[in-house]
Amino acid sequence: MLSGNVKAILLFTVLSGMLIVACNTTEPVVKHDIIKGKTISSIVESMTLAEKVGQMTQADRRYLIDIDDIKDYYLGSILSGGGSTPEVNEPAAWANMVDIYQSKAAETRLGIPLMYGIDAVHGHNNVIGATIVPHNIGLGATANAELVRQLAQLTAREVRATGINWTFAPCVANSRDERWGRAYESFGEDPQLISELGAAQVSGFQGSSLDAADAIAACTKHYIGDGAPTWLTGEEGLIDRGDAMIDEVTLRALHLPQYIAAMEAGTATIMASYNSWNGEKLHGHKYLMTDILKDELGFQGFIVSDWKGIDGIPGDYKSDIIQSINAGIDMVMVPGDVTKNGYTYREFIETFKEAINEGSIPMSRIDDAVSRILTVKKDMGLLDNAFRNDRSLLASVGSDEHRALARQAVKESVVMLKNSESTLPLSKNATRIVVAGRGADNVGMQCGGWSISWQGSHGDITPGTTIFEGVQELVSENTEVQLSIDGTASSGADAVIVVIGEDPYAEMVGDRENLNLSEADIAVLNTVKSSGVPMVVVLLSGRPMIINEVLNDADGFLAAWLPGTEGGGIVDVIFGEHNPSGKLSVTWPASMEQIPINSGDSEYEPLFPLGFGLNY
Ligand code: GLC
């Protein structure tokens, strides 16, 4: 005779198993025949106002007041903002979490599935164990569009393995001022290169068909002029989210081509930018979002706001909603939570419906936005099969094959700025090699921001290969490899590799008034220099820094940007497994006084020009 408790445990186990099986099914699970095979217009006609407004609302999973709100408020999308991870941050836990959210959406009258969005901006970078590839500034140095496409394909597979179907990438910012904390999210300063690589990422994410089991929707961002502001124009930081004070000719020349290229590549969505253009917030800018992007250029996908992006529009919350939706925003990212400042998705939805009912937002605009969202969902196959998570992709997350491709990207991203007396490549048969500096054995510093957490962090944050480990793996068994973070063990070595650079940061947290090296880095460089041993400097940074002095002292100097988990790619360059091929995708300033400095400026005497890079 089974006790009540045992019965309850058995029942829970059986039900959980059924839920997992239901979630695991790859059979089409179409809840309601109202949507299957129907035209978008007929679905929109059948929708209530609450269902329409719900589709236009995106909430962050960590701020869901009640998981049933997904069903009760008909939410169209959920996101994981930076660091918004399941309790156990491992791939299968992500997939289980997303399936549960999808099952809530499936309980609504129409059963329209969620688009689940995440910042997979350099691999599936929120997930422990995933492959983290170089940030865009390093990809810019490769100038290799096919490689960038393959990396995006890799990322799409790892993202879909976790049940997620939308990434907020590519960032196609044209970063004009290196003091900006998002400079590393930009491919560089040449709109042509940005266009090529941004389009390649869109193609890699979305594949040949957006409804493939390993495709994810792209989100080209941040429209428009996110990289244009200069110092002290920022509202949040000192430059981030600032005011792009440029004329329309410059805006169209430097910041628009990459969106045209992304649309030609079929980007499903575009994200509005926090910045202003000559004093007017982009999130409320009808001329730029509707007249140019949708009418003049014919963008057929949908525009999603940035994180509380509409809140920055002057006026109260209701007027923010009215202005942004009427200006062309189709889906609003509403991550506010009841404990902190910011409006919750519940307040957003109630205020939004009020604005519609009083006639401040025409129903034609609502129907246009919902049609755009549902068209993307249909292209993604979401209106035919609610649960399409191919769990077999889990084996690809962080796989050797993926890491090998990421390592190739790292090799091609490294830019050699100095190599006096052919110090490089070092010999794999040296007697003793010392690896020094804060970045010597530090996957977190290799990855930079947007890595496991929003800001990223130093140390062993996720499985990967540090530069020290890479040297150990590559050199001969007779070579002694010694880790000496402070460089004091340098004397007598054949060579010392000193790895310095920036602490991880993201967005406005990375806005810097000066780009000088840290005291700690200068100290280790002086220590190694005093040993008189050949010194190879590796700089891990999200942008050019002021390196004039260290350049004089160094025998070899490599700009390695933010390479991600596969630090072995840098070691391949150091020891000649790869002839350095990286070329600067940004101008390298000789002093802070020169910044902003970009190719095409009338005065242009940088330390290294756009396109510079040495080889063996
Ligand atoms: C952030 C960023 C944007 C990101 C979004 C969601 O504030 O500006 O790039 O996609 O919020 O995390």
C-alpha cells in the first residue's frame, strides 16, 4: 500500500516526465487551428486588444511577477538580459527553462509561441561551457566575412541548443571615439567593413531558412548612430547613449550603410538605439525609424526597443509609449521590476491599452506592429510548431569543433604592431618561457564584457584555454613554462610573454576619460624590462590604448583585443603556427588629445593607421 507522500512523489515524477517529453517533442505541437496555416491578416483580425498588446511586450525572465503572466498577459517575448541565467547555468537547464516558458505561451487562446531573446554577441556568452568567440573589434581585424558567418552559425547552433531563438546581434555600430565603453562591440570605423561583417553575421545566425532547427533570428543594432556621440554628450555614461551631433549626410554615410546591408541579408529585427540625434531621442524618432527605415528603405521586419529604451523620451510614461509606438517601435523591452525603479510589463500593458483606447495610438499602427511580429514568427516556423527545440544540438555547445573554429578566429584577429629583430616567432624548443601579467592565466580577462555576466569578470569564469595553458600545450616537452604574474621570475628566461590590458566592462561602465595602462600593468612591464630578457607584450583590450612607452620597451607587441575562451589562438601567432594576418579595423591614437581620430580626418597622424598590421 503506497503512502500519500510516495503517491505524490510518483505523480510529480510522472507529470515532470510528461512535461519534459512534451517539451522534447519535435512533432509539430500546434495548440489551436486558429493560427496554423492562416494568413497573418486573418490572425490579426481574430485577435483581441489584449492579445495584440501582449505580442508587442517583451519582459525579462528574472522580473516575471508570476510565471502565469506569460499566459495571462499574452506576452509575445521573453528575454534574458546580461546575467539573467537559470539557477544552474548549464545548457540543458536553459533548454528546460525556455520550454517551461513556451508551455505557458501555449496555454493562451491562440497559443502563439514566444520569441526568446538574448545577447549572444560573441558566442552564446551567457552560458557556462559555451564557446566564446572574439568580440567584434577582433573580428574586424580578421576582415574575414566567411569566417564571421561561420562563427555566427556556430553561435546559432549553441543558442538553439538551449531553446532560445533570437539574438540581439549583430551590433553594427561605427565607433568613432575609443573612449566609448562599447567600442569593442563595433567591427571598426569603416562602414564598408562593418556592412560586410554585419551582413555575414545576419546570414550566419539566420541560415538559409529562418525556420531551420539551428537558425535564430538576428537583431541588427542599435539603430541609428550608437557609435557617433563624442565625450561628455552621454546621459548615462560620459559618452554612451549620448547625442550624435552630426548632419544627415554624415549619418547616412557612416551609420546607415550597415543597416541596408543587414536588410539585404534579411535581418528579421532591428533594435532602436539609446542615443539621440541632434537632441532628439532615437526611440521616439519617427523620421528615422518610419520614414527612412520602413518607408524609404522598405524594412519588413520589426523594431524592438532597447532595455527601458522608451523611458528616456522626454515626458511621462504614457507619452513615452505613445511617441515611441507612433514613431515606429513595434515591440517594447519592458524589464522593470516591482522592487526597483522602472515600470513593470503589467504597468506598461495597462498604460498602453489606455493610450490606444483614448485614440492616441491608431489601431492601424498596432495592427502593423503585430503583423510584423507575427510575420517574423511565421518565418521562424513558430506558428506551425510551438516546441521546436532540437535537444541533439546540446552536444555542439562548447564542442571541440566549435572551439577549433573560434581558435582560428583568434589567430586571424591578432594584429602585430611591433617585432624588433625578429623576436617573434618564439621557438617552441626554448629552454624556459615565462608568462607574466594579469592576463596570463585569465579566461575572464580574455572574454571581456557580456561574458557569463553583464559586465564580465576576471578569472576562471567558464571552461577555456588561457594564454599560459596554450603555451604549455604548444611548446616542446623539454621547454619549461613558468607562470609569474608579477614578472619577478623573468631573469634567465629565453623570453617573457607579458599579458596586460583592460578589466572586463560593458556599456557605460566602460566609458573612460583616458586609455592609459593600469599601474599594475606598468609595474609588471618595468619588472620584466629590468630583467633584460626579450619581452613580448600581448594587449587584451576592447579598443586601442595609449601604449607609446611600452611599445619602446617591448621587443614584440601583439594587439589581441578580447579573444574569448580560445586563448591558444594567440599562442599560435607567438610561436609561428600562424603568420599574423590581422589588420587594424580602427585607427590607433598616439595620444588622448587626438581622440576622436578616424581615417579620413583632415589631421591624421595616429600611432598606427587604419589597416596597419605586420607579419613574419
Ligand atoms: C542593453 C543593450 C543592448 C542589449 C539589451 C538587452 O542595455 O543596450 O545592446 O541588447 O540591453 O540586454
